[in-house]
Amino acid sequence: MSTEQAERKVELQKDLFQPAEKQASQSETISRPSLNFWQDAWLRLKGNKGAIVGLILILLLAFMAVFGPSMNKYTYKEQNIAHAKLPPKVPALANIEWLPFDGKDKDGFDMYKAKNVEESYWFGTDELGRDLWTRTWYGTRISIYIGLLAAVIDFFIGIAYGGISGFYGGRVDNIMQRVIEILMGIPHLIVVILFILVFEPGIFSITMAMVITGWVSMARIVRGQFLKLKGQEFVLASRTLGASGNRLIWKHLMPNVMGPIIVTTMFTIPNAIFTEAFLSFIGLGIRPPEASLGSLVNDGFKSLQVYPHMLIIPSVIISLLILSFNLLADGLRDALDPKMRK
């Protein structure tokens, strides 16, 4: 076949083509805005219904812990023996039969009429006539405060200890890890109880008791992340260009470790709240007349069969607190996981 015949065969007619429309060229443009890691994590967190429910519960409980005690005229330590062990009564809800806010005990007896009480105690009263609404939200404030304080202290100690161990490695890492192994070999609860027995029970002593070994998990996570990241190309390139140790830590390592750190911190808070509640329940926590959720559960447990509201109400608040923080922590773990990024 000659060259002229080949050109004639592949000759294309102009009427077979038409100019491309403007919309066709624009269809190849990227319509989704560029997102950094934290923006993408926030979008994924908002798509997690469980995490959003947990966040809403945390905000609601925190709001009530701050403003709840001031919603009535009673204080958390004000006593009135004549009003002792009254069941919950909310006048607006008293006509709803399936709600236990009509002021009657479990036998259907109106305790407010029997004691000639005109006031309404929304959560009832305890054995000393103290208002349980005020004491419950005041105790919630104390429990949240202890949980947050313990988590913050664990956060800073764990980052500092684990960061030094992972960044410098070698003999420094070996010595520091032996200390962690010794602390992990001692049961956490025994250390906490012994510390509180030596020092006077209170918010600070309870928090410090939980922090003694509570930072170990954070330190191990930070160390592992530092060991993994410091050998990666972007860190080696920055070191080759003369970056100092401080710049490597704060510019390259810490931003990439913040995801696991935040998740670990969120799981630390409910653990601290539960530990405080357990210590108060066994009598090693907050001292009267101060109140925490654990001490309220301890008081209510003694009168469970006769006055169940004294146990049920603080138990529900503790359960909601721990559940909400765990839901949010699970959502953050999924949102901050780079492997799940689409």
C-alpha cells in the first residue's frame, strides 16, 4: 500500500467533529474544596451520630453542672431533718402517672402531705433533708472537674515523658521504659487507695492519686508514635537541612501525634470519673458535706429498698457521663484515623 493510499484512508472529515462546549471542559474541574487533616476529621466526626449524641450529652451535663445548683433556693449542705427522705416532686409533671415526680413513695403514699411540706424538691431529699437536685448537680460538677483535671495532668506528663523517651531513644529510652514497666507492675487501684490513706482525702489528693500511674498509657502511646515517625523521610529531610531538635518535635512530630493523644485523653476522662465514683462509694473519696456522684450513690445504696430515688438518680447521671465520653472518644478515634480518610 502506497503512502498516498494510506493518507487517503485515514483522512477525517471536518463535519464529523464539533467544538466542545464550555460545560464539558468544566466537568473535569474538582468541585470539592481542598481540606486539611483537621477539617476532614471534623466532617467525619459530624457524620458519626453516636459521637454527636455523646457531645450533646456532655454539653448538656456540663451546663447543668454549672447552672443546675443555682436553679433553686437550696444549697448542697443545707439540712432540714423535718424534710428528710422526701421523694421527687415536680408540680408540672405530677399529673403524669408513669413519671415518678408526684411526691409519692413506692407504696403510693404522699409523703409531702404526711409531713405537711409545701416546698417541692425536684429530686427529693436525703436522710438529712438536703436537696438532692442541688447535691446531684454539684456532685456532677466535682466529678467532671476531677476527670478533666486528671486528664490534663496525664496529658502533659505523658507527652513530656513519652516524647523524650521516643525522640532520644537508645540508653535514655531503655532507662525510662524500665521505670514505666515498674509502675505498670503495681496495681493501679492499690496505689490510689494507699495514696489517699496517707494524705487527707479531697479533690487534690484524689486527682494526684489517679495521676501517679495514670500517665503511663499516654507516655507509651507518645513514645511509640515518636519512634515510628522520627525515621520517616520528611523528618530525616528536615534533620538533613539543619533543623534543631525542638523544631523537629514541635513542627513535625507533635502535629502528627495529636490524633492518638486526643483520643487517649478522651478515654482518660471517663476512667477518672469512674475511679472517683468508686473511691467515694467505698468511703475514700470526697468528705461530707461535699458531694460527688460516688458519695451520692453510696448514700442512696443504704436506702435502696425504701427510697430508691436516692440511688437511681446519681447512678443515671454517672452512666450518662461515662457513656457520652466513650461515644465521643470512639467517634474521635474513627475521625482522626488516617486509614479511614476517603
